[in-house]
Amino acid sequence: MEQPQSLNGRNTRLLRDNRNFLLIWLADFVSSLGDRVHQVAMAALVYTVTGSLTQTGIAFVATALPDLVLGPFAGVLVDRWDRRTILIACDVLRIPPVLLIPFIADQAIVIVYILLFTVNAVSVVFKPARRAIVPAIVPPRDYHTANSLGSVSENSSDIIGYPLGGGLLLLFGYLLSQEAAVAIAFTFDALTYLVSAILIFSMRVDPAGEIAKTGQTVWKDVTEGITFVWNHRLVLANTLVTLLGPIALGASTPLLVGYAWDVLSGGEWEYSLIGAAISIGTVLGGLWLGRRERVNTGIVVLSGLALMGISVTATALVSSLIPALLFIAVSGFGSALVLIPGVTLVQDHTPDNLLGRVFSLRTTLFYSAIVFSTFIGGWAGDQFGTRPALFVCGIILTVSVVLAGLIPSVRASGTGSDPHASTAD
């Protein structure tokens, strides 16, 4: 029996020997780096222009709303068209609206929301295409390692990207002006999309690995994906329990903006450190998972959600930077335990011709939760204060995890069985 390789051995082999995966991994790193600079700039732009956590929450809602409205149909495109071409087109199409955002905010904040919606409407197609292309370039035995490496890439760029965003705003705000600094940050984001497109263009994906076109209607394609998830016990259970994470994430997103500015008496730099702390925790979680050939998906996901709930609650109880960053890093570790096993489970159990639709359906559900809870979180922060709202958010998540753990299918292991086998009962 073959002995498991070390984390470094498996990672090095996959990145060294699989050129296509290396290119998509690097593209993820670069575009995620720009996204985090974008997020810091957006939070600073909207909060300083409006002075409202509710308005800041609306900005985050605008970034999540496309998943709610367009998500199911994005999966149909991903399953019908060449996924490499989709990824390149999405990168290129996001460049113009990103460049426009900083020049519109002072004139009409509503137009900023529309541009944010536009950027993320394109991202709705990009995200499932990115996950669905993995089985075309990576053998099944490496799915878990590939997903762990993908998480490490995205979150390593977060560790750099959040402080980079804060640093760019501080440096160019001092040397030039706040408006110029924001424009430079958004321009940096647009350039990362260009670099990502070039890297993906360099991939050579076997056309035989792409999904064949289908002659049935779009609605039939959408319902086919929904039916699969509904009838697959493990995929359905994982999808529903994972929703707890996006609900907590959405509620805490505007609250952490208020936490950085008000509780920590800081601003862009403190907010960027919060984002970096989350990402450090997520990278550590991804590395921890990468050391394991297989995991019990249900138990790991529940453990991750519990860590998130406890750490959010603890964050609300402190008002100094260092302990806050430690608790927030623990939350990031927990989020990796929630997200990575679920992606592997879907790749293990879903036929190739349904991968785009299943990932899109899950993304739609997750972002629907984010849209709802982000607005509630911003409103609660304005009404009751940042720390009380954050405390309640953590308590609700922790209690919900305990209740979810009572359901057997939620605790079940979702990996290691025959791929694409039906487990409906």
C-alpha cells in the first residue's frame, strides 16, 4: 500500500508536474491579491464618503447580489462553454468597471453600487468555472490537495493584499491625496485581472476534458442541477450546514468595518490587518487540511463553524488590536475547515457535466445568505453598536452549530466513497 506523501511532497509534485494547475494557481493568487486591495479601497471609499455602516453594508450587498440573481444561470454557461475561455473573458470584462469606481463615488454613490454589481456579475461566472475546471486538469486522487492549495493561494494573497491595500491608501494619501490613493488602489486591482487573464491564456486544457454542449433549454439545465443537489443526501446536508458560515460572514462584514474605525479607533490600516488576520488563519487551516489524505467532512465542517462562532463572540469582547487579530485569525482557520472539504465533496460526488451548475447553485445560496445578513449586520451595527451586534452574531452561529450537529447526515463523512454515486434516501 502506497504511503501518504508529506504535505510539501504532494504540494511540490502537483505544482511542479502539473503546468496547468500551476498557472491557474498563480492566476488565483494574483487576482485575489487585487481583490483584497479593492476591498480595502472600497470600504474606505464608501465609509468615508457616506459615514454610514448601513451604506457600507449596501456596498457589500451590491457585490453579493449578482450571485443571488444570476448564480443558477452562470452554472449553465460553465457547463456548456469552454471553461478556460470563460475564465479569460471574465478577467478582461472586469477591468473597465473597476477603473471607473473611484471617479464616480463623489458624484453618485448609487453608480458605485451599480459598478460593484457589474464587476461581481462577471465574477459569478468566474467562480464556478474556476472550481469546475479542476477535474479537467487534476486527477481525482489530487482533488483534496488541489483544493487545499487553492485555498492557500487565495488566502496567502489576502495576507499580502489587505496590508498592501491599507499601505497604498496611507502612502499615496500622504504623498498625493486620498482620492488619488483610492484611484491607484483600484487601478492595481484592474492590472491583476489582466495578469490573471494572461496566465490562464497560457494554459493548455485538453478539449476532451471540457463538457459537451447540450441541446436542452437553459431552464432544464438549471433544474437538473437543483434536482441533483436535492436528491444527494451528503451534498445537500453539506450545502445546508455550510450556509451558517456565509450568514455569519455577511453579518460580520460591515461590523468589522465599524470595529476597525470605532472600536479600535483606527481606519484603513486596522481594517487591512483584520483582513490579513482572517487570511492567515485560513492559510493555516488549508495547510492543516493538506496534511490529510481524507477527512470526515461533516465533523470538520462543524468544528470549523464552531471555531468561527466562538472567535467572533470573543472578538466582540475585546477592544485592543492584538487580541482582536488573534481571535479573528482563529475564525479564518475555522472558515478553511468549512469551505475546503465541501468543495472536495462536490468534486467527488458530482458528474463532470453538472459541476458548474452544482457549484453555481451552492454559490447562489451562500451569497443569498450573505446579502440578507450583510444588510442586517450593517443595520444592527448602526442601531445597537458594533460590539453588541458582533457578540450576538457569534452566539447565534455557535448555538446553530450545536443544533446542526444533532443531524446524522450533517456529521457524516462525505469523502472516500465512490465518486458520482447517488446517496439519496
